[in-house]
Amino acid sequence: MKLDIVLIMFVAFSTTLAQHDVREEWYPFRFGNGHVGCSNRLGMSENDFCRKLCNQDGKWRNSKCKEHYCYCGPQRFYRVIKL
């Protein structure tokens, strides 16, 4: 009975940590030596363009546009799902 309770608590705790980062670090998206802005000529919104830039390497990342510059968060999930 105690082992069941400990197992349930462990699963709940690890699930909570997996869903919520303890510390969220944002870093500027860079191309070459410059910081990339959110504005574009593709007709995309600034947030969509930023999301496209941050996720171009095949990894899911949070993205945000702050003061017209793109910032990317830590990697979330891999897009590749093998069946």
C-alpha cells in the first residue's frame, strides 16, 4: 500500500515537472552575427514568423516576439515520431 502511494506521488510529481519548466530561459534568435527581427515580407504575423524561425531545426520550441526581435525558448519535443 505504501509503495502504491509513493509510486502515484512520483508519477504526479514527474508529470508536473515535465509540463512546467522550473526556469524558462529565452535566447535571441541569431542569423550570422545579427539578431533577427520579427518583421517579414512574407505576409506572416510577427509571432508566426518567429515561431517558424525557432522551429526550423525540427525541434519544438516556444517563441515570442519582444520589441520587434525574435526570442526562442528551450526545446520542448522532437517532431519526429517513428512508427
